[in-house]
Amino acid sequence: RIIKLRGRSSFQSPAHLSARMVKAVAEGSEFEWPCGAYITEGEYAGVMMAADTSLGKTGVRYQIPDGDADDLAALKDSHAHLVSLRDQTIADGILPPLNEWKRHNSNL
């Protein structure tokens, strides 16, 4: 129904993508479209961001994308912006401090 309603732009529909994610995991296959991932290690740790991902029965696996110097500079800028937004959300009291996140969600 989503495809019928939205036509070719249905791949942009969060509902359609969510349904495809659940279907892939339920069938034991992989969902290979880009999706956000909580980055747990390395220089980009501590934020939810788009990455080269694969979603399957064991969860989301990610790797940081490769690119030229301009691509990597843009990625660093994007990460810095996300960190700033995260830190402001914590300062506003909407999210707990970063060191408490694992207590609230052991998957982080």
C-alpha cells in the first residue's frame, strides 16, 4: 500500500523501510539499505549516525565509510555537529549524561 500511495519515492518512507527491516530480520536475510547505527568505538563513538550498515538477526553491523580527504572532512564535520546536538540535549536534561546511557540501555 505504501508503494501504491507514494510511488517511486516509497524507498524514502520510514514506514516502508521499517517494514522491510522487520521482514529481512524475520526471514533471516539481510537488510542492506543504509540505516542509522549507534557507533560504539573509534573516533565517531557515542552518536547515532548513518554508516555503511547491514541489519540481520544479530543486529546492526556498521563500518565507517571510506572516502577522499573532502569526504572524510565532511564526515568529521557531521560528527562534530551530532556531538554538539547530543551534548546540548544532555545539557537541556532531555537525555541522561553519556556515562549513564549503558545503565538505561545495555545495548549501547
